[in-house]
Amino acid sequence: MSQEISAMKMAKLNAAFLKKMQDACWKICIPHKTESDLNTGEKLCLDRCAAKYYETNDLISKYYTQDKNSQVTQ
């Protein structure tokens, strides 16, 4: 049962992360969309933005994990 709850919490966290990334990257790369299709520049911008968003999130997660681990050992 607790594994199911943990999986549900993780799914919600992942969905929230993706929504925040989508909103942030859309705002940066496509502020005023008038056409129905994305052009090449917009696609590249979204791809780079998503990659940077993931990388930044990973760095922050590692920083806080290391910080918590160092506080526990002190």
C-alpha cells in the first residue's frame, strides 16, 4: 500500500515538474504564437530550454541532497 502511495506521489511530482517546465519554456520560446505549427527555431528553443530545465533541476537536487547529507554527518 505504501509503495502505491509513493508511486502516486512521485507521479504527481513528475506531472507538476513537467507542467512547470512546459509553462516556463513556452513563455520563453513562444511568447506570441500566431501560427498552428512550430517553426524550427521554436522547436530548437523548446528542446534547449527543456534540457537546461532538467539539468538545473538535477544540479539543485544534488546540491540539497549533499547539503542534507553533510548536516546529518556533523
